[in-house]
Amino acid sequence: MSDEQFTQNLRLLEAVLFATKEPLGERKLSNYFEDEIDLKALLKTLQEEYANKGVNLVRRGNAWAFRTAPDLAEKLSEYRENVKTLSRAAIETLAIIAYHQPVTRAEIEEIRGVSLSKGTLDVLFEADWIKPRGRRRTPGRPMTWGTTIDFLDQFGLERVEDLPGIEELKSAGLLDARPAINAYSVRGEMELPFDHPDQPEDEDELIEPLAEE
């Protein structure tokens, strides 16, 4: 590829990412190009070009988006609407799903030590922070849940492995002394969802993926 073609492709990639509000996956980004390209090289170049600007190109799982530079975010006066104020139960449920995914409703209840109302999962699902990850191949074939790209984007994470460890949460005063809190695993003990890009092919054999629509 000539330098001129590379520059033109870089401009197209920049335009596509600026035109979208939500992070775009690499597969979807590649559809904007007629010829076969080295998308990762384009993304790396664009990310480097915006590294010291007011907006940065950030990775969210296997998706990409332009976001305000972290050191400038607090200086912006624009009001950012939250999807919904989360209850304590919803926050705990989201944390359990994030650290234990893929996880079933029964497993969430076992970790929390109390029953989970249907509305709690609905709130997180409607916010597009969790989604079904498939059915576990056990009696009853219970649904498992995991986090989404929007969850990563909301909390400024590149991938789920970037979640703070339990010691970091304790030092920040974000964990209390209840026994159930010990069930929150640290990053090194997390299970990857079956469709995670870093998931080995032979892992998670007990999860049956959902049929694509």
C-alpha cells in the first residue's frame, strides 16, 4: 500500500469513528473499506496521533471510539446524563457479573447471600451494561450473564481484566466487611466470557452459546 493510500484510509477511519457515538468493533470498521487493509496498523497510527490531544482514541474490548482526554473530562461543563441511578442491589449485582462472568442468576444470589429480584437484572440489561452470554450445560440450562462493550465504555476500561483488584477496592474504601464480599474475585481469577477475544478455543466447554439472530 502506498503512503497516499494509507493516508486516505486513515482519514476514512478517522471520519467513521468521529461520526459514531458508540464504540465500533474492528469487524464493523473493516466493512467501511473496499480493499483488504491492515486495520490494526491504522488504529495504532490514529491512536498515536491523538495521544496528546483533547480527545483520545481508546479501545473498549474489541471496539474503538474517540473519548475526551481523562485530564480534561472534569473541566467540561456539558451535562452527561446517566442511564439510571443504580440501587445497592444493582451495583452489587453488576460487580459480581463483572468479576465472575459468565455467571448465572443462582450464582449471583449465592454470592450476595440474598434473592435477586427480576427487576435488578432488567435495569442493568436496559442500560446495556450486561447481556446474555449463553446457557450453562447443567440441569435446567440456566442463562449466564456477562458485561458489554458499553459497560467498559461507561467505566473507562479497555478490557475486563483492567477492573481493580480486591485490595485496590479495599484501599479505596469501596468494600465493606461483610463475609459475602470475599466472593468478589480478583482479576487473576476471572473467567472470560465464551465470546471474549482472549478466550482460548477449548475453554468454557460448559457454556452453550446463544444462537445468533
